[in-house]
Amino acid sequence: MTSPMNAFPSSMAFKPMTKVAPVTGQFGPTQTAAQARAAAMTPEQRAAMQTKIHSTAKDFEAQFIASMMSQTYEHVDLGGGQGSDAFKSVMMQAIGKKIAGGRGIGLSSQIEAEMLKLQGLS
């Protein structure tokens, strides 16, 4: 029978999920492909990759801020006639880069941490 609070019959009770053990090889936990590539890198290659990831995360944050700004100021008249509308997106990109270049909004540090983890560099 079903109760009004539970649409499933009592015989259909679900068992709690169990945790799956991590995959381990004969000699312990196995590495992912990214971890294996990171382990084979020279210190210079690691530094170059970390710099590239940092730059990419900052660029993404700048684009995100610019997108938010353009949505915010979509219907705002900045003065200057039709020419101002043409350069509004350029101005929003510049504002986004300036904000992200400083302390930003905290998005780039989170993205950078995840990218480093995915590349096996953290």
C-alpha cells in the first residue's frame, strides 16, 4: 500500500548508496593521465604551465565581468549619441580587464585552482 506522503510502496524502499573504493593498481593508487604528464614535466615546463593557467583564469574572469557589465548597462544611455553605443562593448571589456587585473571578484582564483587540479599540478 502507499501512504499519501510516500508514493512508493513500502516494498520499494531504497537502500542507501555505498561509497565506491578508489581505483588502485598492484602497487597502490594509480595516477591519472594528467598527473602522469605533470610528473614528467621539468620545473620550467611546470612554471610555464602554471603561468599560462593563471593568465587564462584572469582572462576568463575579465570576460565574465565584461559580460555582466554589458548586461547591466544594456539600456543605459552613456551620452555621445550613436557612437557611444558602438564603443560600449569596448568600454565594458576595458572595465572587465581592469577589475580582473586587480583583486578581481574572486572567480579567477577558483578557476585557477580547478585547472591546476585537472592538470595534476596542484
